[in-house]
Amino acid sequence: MKKYEFWFVVGSQFLYGPEVLDTVAKRAEEMAAELSKALPYPLVYKVTAKTNAEITDVMKAADYDDNCAGVVTWCHTFSPSKMWINGLELLQKPYCHLATQYNMEIPNDEIDMDFMNLNQAAHGDREHGFIAARLRKPRKVIAGYWKDEKVRERLASWMRTAVGAAFSRELRVMRFGDNMREVAVTEGDKVEVQIKLGWQVNTWPVGKLAETMDAVTEKEIDELMDTYRSSYDFATDDIETVRYQAREEIAMKKMMDAEGCSAFSNTFQDLYGMKQLPGLASQHLMAQGYGYGGEGDWKVSAMLAIMKRMGKDGNGASAFMEDYTYNLVPGAEYSLGAHMLEVCPSVAAERPRIEVHPLGIGDREDPARLVFEGKEGDAIVVSLVDMGGRLRLICQDIHCVKPILPMPNLPVARVMWQAMPDLETGIECWITAGGAHHTVLSYDVTAEQMKDWASIMGIEFVHITKDTTVDSLEKELFLNDLVWKLR
């Protein structure tokens, strides 16, 4: 992870005189330092901007500083917003308007015109907000007292989203072979994706992976086996099969790291020169923060890598997921999500087990995989789909539960959840929006973060919530079609 930081740019003007401006600068520096203690990335005070030139210069500098992941603005006093036009037009980094004020309350006995001239964020932030709206500038607006926990949590959440956007623009995806034949949703316009999202998505031959696997040493495998033992319980005596998965993981990691890739995809239809479909290998790579997509699904692979960066400590509880089957018993309606092998252990309720079982497809040896149940809690599932001419990001709120059945003969990692607003309506809404069968399931990335990410990247966002109806969603999608055709 880069050492990202965010720049704090405060607006004012020369009208108030040097004493007021000095006070504004000192307060801004104090606020940035105090906020940084509660934020995942430093908030660096840059300037109390008083002219068009100062604003333009700091925005140019932000664009060209690789460590700057975004700009946070605030107007302590009144800052005429025509001064901001040139700078905001040039700004390409994520932008948050923090609408706050230095003091929490109005001091009844002390308030006079001097106080009013110094403390007029209510005045200045509205002027500043107008020009961003006039410029149609995507931005996040967070209002509230800067010391309040809720404000700090929302600012921290937005920072993680902005880092996800920065990571997206540098993301490289390694495809081992092509996507699964005849599967529509794993296709997509890679040129348009690179234009909009920054992803570089390219293919490497599976034969090259097989060659790299052959060069892996027994010592390297021994070291990774020690890592497996420290992280997972062994529920198999077939150690050679587990060692083969280690060989696959080491080779894939070497190839990705050599090319600067943070995500990968493969398909069981193209395993040339390989004895097993990577199961445990893919799962442990995801646990380290790599994105993965089964059946050649490079879009979900990239989204997983991004959402992991947006999560806690830069590698949150997010996993590649697939909708498999439903429990349609009245009063106990649930979705069961899983995959053949590849669900990230970051979402496990308890320590995962390494097991070896037949796969049934792919015409290869029985692979080792991690088996576990997902943890309980609120979460989201996210799908990025190519609608032809635009990208649509679909997000659904869910509540994960302990599986209601033990399923002793199902040898895969699985998560069971209640879809919002209810299972049947949720299914109809998901299908109506064109949501894929592959998703990213996340416990610590929120729908608000995904909405902000879509806004930063300039793509459509659809959110299925507890209040969504099929009728309301159909109207929303109809209007979205009209709007996006005009863009």
C-alpha cells in the first residue's frame, strides 16, 4: 500500500485582514492534526486559499502528487466561489466538501460582529457548494461538527473509498486463459473499462503458469505449508495434494508480482499443464488481498481487489461469491452463496479447514480447498456489469446468518443470507437490474462507500435496500437509461 494522504484546503479571502487569516490558518492546521488521529490516512493542511491562483496551484499539485488520494475542502469564512472555478475544473482527484465549523455552539455572551466575521462557515460553505453544483463536479458532502464521531467515521469511510479509486486507476488484472465459453456476464469491454476505471486487463497463457509451477522449489513449498498450518486446520491426510496447491499459489503469485498485478482470473475449462484447479491456492491469495474471479470473470476479480483495499487495514472481509441455491420455505427464505472452491477465508466465522474432495468438473485431480461457514452480520453483495455503452454497479443490502442446516456433505466454503427487502423481491430486483451470478460479498465495505466510488469513477449506481420495490426499481432503471444515453 502507498502512503496515501489527503489534502485539507481551506477557503477564505483578504477582506478580513491578516489577524483573521492567521487565526483561520492556525485553526485549520489544528483541525487537520486532530482529525488525522481518528482517520485511516493523514489529513494534511495545505493552504488557506484566498485567490484564484492559490486554489489553482494547490489543485494542480494535488493532481500530480501520487501520494495525494483526494482533497478535502472547507470554508471557515466566506470564500467567493468564482475563485474556485479554475482549480476545481482541473482537479481530477476525489473531492470531499467538509461542511463544518470550528466552534460547536454559538457563544451567547461573546457573539459580536468580530465573531460573526470569523465564524461564518454556514455562509462560506453554501457559496462553495454552489460552484461545485454549477460545475457538475462529483463530490462528497459531509456536514456536522468536526469533533463528532459520526462525522469522523463518515470522513474515514470516504477516505477508504478514495483510496479504492486511486488503486483502481493503477489496477492490473492477470487472466490465466480466457473466460468460460458462452457465459455472457463474464464478457465486457476492456478498453472502456480502462478508460473509465483505469484497469489494465490482459491474458497470460496457462502454459506459462505451468512452466512457472515446474520451477517452484520444494523449499518454497515447505515454507508455504508452514503458513497453511499456522492459519488453517488440516482435515486431510493427502498432503501431496495440499503441496500441489501451494505450488500453484507460489507460481501465480510470482507471475502477478512480476507484472504488478493485484487480481487474477482462471477457468476450469483451461487448465493446460495443470493437475488441479487452484482452490486453496486461490483462497489463500485472496486472504493476502489479491482479487479473484472464477470462470474468467475479470470484472469481479478487479472489484474484489478494490473492495479489499477499501476495507479494514487495506484488506477487509470481502470475498468472491456466487449465488448457488435458495431455501424457499415460508418464514425461512435464504440464499446460499458458495463456489466450487474459491471463497476468501476473510469472511469465515471460525478457523477454516483444509479438505480434499472430488470436484466433478474440469477433468482434473481432486483439489484441496478451505471449507468453512461465513460469519453472521450485515453485509452487501456487489456486481459490476457491462450494459453496452456504460457500466452499472449494482449493490444489495443483505444480512448474513449462521447456516440453518449443517450440510455435512457439501465440501465448500459457504455463506447464507437474507436478501433485502425480502428474498423474492430481492431476486426480482437483482434480475431486473441485470445483476451477475458472481459478486463480491463484503462485511466491512458499505453501500455508501460503493455509491461514492461509483460517483468518483463516473459510472451508474443501483442500490437495492429494505425499502426497494420492483416498481420503484423499474422506474429508476428507466430514468437511468434516459440519463446515461444523454451523457
